Amino acid sequence: MYRRARRKASYFFDLVSFFLRVFFQALSPLWSWILRIPGVEFLCIRARLLCVRVQNFASLTWRGRRNEPSENNRYSSDEEEGVSGGLYNGPTVRSPSEVPEKPDEPTEVKVEKEFSGNKYRVDETDDFYCDYDSTWEDENEDPPRRSRTFQTRRNRTASSSNDKYKFIRFENAAKDMQNYRHDYPNLHRTRHFGQENDEKPNLSFYHGDTPSLPDGVYIHQFHNEWKGKYAKLEHTHSYIQWLFPLQEPGVNYEATTLTKQEIQDFLDSTTARKNLLKSYELMLDFYGIKLENEETGKVARADHWSDRFQNLNNHTHNNLRITRILKCLGTLGYRHYQVPLVRFFLEETLVNGELPRVKDSALSYFLFAVLDKQERRKLLKFAYDHYNDSEPFVWCPKKIQDAWSKAWQEQDQFSLEGNDWDNMSMHN
């Protein structure tokens, strides 16, 4: 009954959206004039974002009690040590021109075991345990017990209201990223009113057959005519959903979400994947970054990085765009590009001290977009090693942070003892 009600509600909103689209197309000149009024376009975008968040809330993955039976196909697991799960997994590194022969079958992945063992097992009593982060869970182990109440654990989370607020912000981000990594387990698939079942608008756009909406720009025009047009790329908000489509909706109601079949066909299309690579390079250039190696996805600062970093730091809506780009890379065959880009932003924010207004998004969103669980753990270790803020590191359980700190102390003690021994040898 609940699903039937959701389908009816979805159809109703699709119908309303269709009539509104026809209405505003008829009044296009008037609507364009209205959007020029300061603040109107911003309010429209915020309203659309609120609707998207409400729609996505119902599809969040929650980790139930230890003995609670799981629903069939509730979610596909993160990529685990030794085995990658899910529909769109592939080798850790592959050429952009390669297409997985059977993307629906699990693929063996070679990973290190450095973050395995009992000291990396976390239960819900940990100060920074997050209900929506499975980074430190192993598939062959039982999930953490949920015997304590939410309020009891929340009271232990942080020592100050600011610390609690920081953790709650991360937990809200974790809901979204967990939902993405688990392939949107409860997302209700809808199509635009009047759209046929076999239509694949995102694939058609990437083949160059149809333009984006409402801008009417073809994929080759984006690549050839928009590159370097930084003001246009900054202030136009309707193209990013076409260049980097996802299974979740965005603020452009005329862009359609990806379907499973469309993703499969995209992975099988050399043309689509090559065009996606060009789209990625277009946005990297916009952010002052260059792709150094198409095979590995390694990125570095571009020559014009200083000006572009300043723009990126001043316009924080680009953090949402980068999160979308990372999700799209993981969905459409470039998952091995995720780690180099996230590592780049962690180095720039934590090591080089650049992009202070990007740092929280890099830690809460960019890092947790990485599908490879072992690589995600390595990135968290790198972030923890270079985190110098006075505020607590809320993105990793306290137990694991203590283990890393203890390893540091043991290493420092070993180094000191080694130096003392060398000094004694010299005196003798």
C-alpha cells in the first residue's frame, strides 16, 4: 500500500511538473525577467534543493539491530577487502577506453589488509560512531550492536555544543553518501511525464544526438565552446546535471535521472565514456586542476590554479558540484579517478592550507564518495595524520584514532631509542 501511494504521489508530481513546464515555456520571456530580480533565482534553487532532500530522505540506508532480518536487496555492500560488490564495480585501474565485459558480476580487487583486525572493530558506544557510515565494517562480521539508546550515545559524542554540531553535520552528510555508495537501495524510480520507457535521455545527450535542457547545448558544444568560459560555467546552474548525471535528482527539473539500463548502456559505449572524460577535464580546468594521467586519474595543479582556487573558495556551491562529479565517476566507469581527486583536495586543504571553505566538504562528502572501502580508509588515515585543527576529528571513530595515535607514539619512542643507541656508539 505504501509503495502504491508513493507511485501515485510521484505520478501526480510528474504531472504537475509537466503542466508547470508548459506554462513557464509559454511565459518564457516573463519568467526570464522575473529570474533577473535579485534573489529570486537563488530562492528557486534552494526550494528545489529542499524538495530533493525530502525525496532522498526516504531512501536512506539505516543499519538495523544485530538480529534484525535484512530486506531482500536492501543494499549492495561497499567494496570490501578482496571482493568488490555492486553493479558498477570494475578493476582498480583501467584505461578510459576499456569497457567492462560483465559489469554486473563482482570483480576481484587486490587490496591491503593494513586496516583489518580487532582494533579496527567499532561498536556504537564509540564517541564518533556514525549510524550511516559503514567504512569500518567488514561484511563477514556482525554489525555493531544497537543496545544503547540514540540519546545516550549522542550525549557522549562531544564535550561542547560546537563539537556536537560538527558531528551532526558529518552525520547528515554520511546519510547522503551511504545512500550513494549502497546504490540507492530504496529510491523510487520515476520518469518524466510523457517519457517513454525505452528513452535514455542522458545517453542520447552523451552520444551527441540531443541537447541539454533547458539550455539547448550539445555535448560537443560544451567541450569546445564552454572551456575557459569561467563566468558562464560559474553562473549557469542547469548544465552540471547533464554533464554528470546520477540516479538521484538535482536542481534542474528538466534533467532526468539515470536508470539501471541506461548506466549499463553507458558503460558499453566508448563514445559516451570518452565524452565523459572530456567533461571531467572541462570541469577540472574550471577548478584550476589538470589531468596528468588518463590511465591512473592522477591530477595536479594547472598553471592558472591560483585564480581558480580563489573562485572555488569564494563560491561554495561548487562543493556540491564536485560531490556530484565524484559520484558520477564512480557510477559511469571511472571509479579509479575518485581517489586521486579526493587525495588532491585533502593535500590542498590539510597540507598546503589552501581552500579553507572546501575543507569540510572534502572531509564530509568528497572522501566518503570513494567506493573502494580500503582506499577510503587510507584516505581517512591520511586526513587524520595531517589534521591540525583544534576541533576534534569527527570523521573517524575515536577508537581508531587512538590506535593511530598509539602507533605514532610507539614509532617516536623507537626513533628516540635508536638515536640514543647511535649516540652511545659514537661516544664509545
